[in-house]
Amino acid sequence: MIRYLRGTVLKREEGGFLLLVNGVGFLVQAPQTFLQSLKEGQEVAVHTHLQLREEGLFLYGFPDEESLLLFELLLSVSGVGPKVALSLLSALTPRLLAQALAQGDLRLLTAASGVGRRLAERIALELKGKVPLSLLSGQKVESQKAEEAILALTALGFKEGQARGVVLDLLAKRPSANAQELIKEALKRLR
């Protein structure tokens, strides 16, 4: 099984990118947030998951082991395929997704494209207690200033789940930031 690759990004495509490793090109599907950070000609290291299906071999790539672990954890849920797992990893940061899974936060889980309430409930139920402690920050990072920033971003037209994911990630990195600073930084990331 291919678990790790290091190579040069030849080109980005819809839903993935072509990675050149020692003269061999691998088509790697990845979360949108990871794809957006890649540039053609850039050297990159990718943690991978290889899946064999009737249609062929499919390679999924992630910037870190945490994302790969969450992807494989999500695939263990009945009814969750690679498309839904990638959608969840595109909508939420790995730490926020781990928190949502551990706490059964349906609001965050349904923020991802293709995840309805029923599927979110199944994911929360089947993965209850299975999220590794190493992925959990141990503290809930929501606060009044986070809620203000999220409300402001949704008023500007961003999806609540997307805004919540970015704001909570920013707040986890900078707990002293006020609502205005969170909005300003979130706008940079969301555009």
C-alpha cells in the first residue's frame, strides 16, 4: 500500500493534482483546502490512502497524518465514501472535525457538502468514542467573540459551517483575538 509520497506538483485538476515522483505521475485526490495551498512546480510531501474499487485504483492525499487518520476513520462508517470524507475534511480543519465527531456536533458535520442530518447522525453514532485523544485539543474553543464573528461572516453571505470552521481555527491559534480581528483574518482565508 502507498502511504507516503514526496514529489513535485505537475498540475492541479478538479478535485486533485498530478504528483511527479521519480518520473512517475500519480493522480492524487485531496481536500479542497489542501488543493488550494498547492502551486505547480512546488515540492510537496503527501500522506496517502490507496483504495481499490471496480473502476480502478484511487489515491487520496493529505498534508498531515491527522487528516489521513480522520479520512480513514470516516470511511469506516457505513454510507460514507471518499467523496463525503473529503467534503468533511474540506469544510472543517482536522482538529475541528475531530471535536465535532467526539462531541456529536451535528451542526458542524452538516456544514459539509453532501452531509445531511441523517448521515451526520450516523457518523456521530458510529464514531462516538473512536476519535483518538491526540486529535482533540481538550478544550472547547467557542466563545461570545467567536459567535459574533460567525454571525458577521454569515451576514456577509458565507456558509455557517465554513465560517465557524475558520473562526474556531483562528481562535484556537490566537485565543486573545477579539471579534473584529477574527472577522478580518477569516475574510482573508475565505476569499
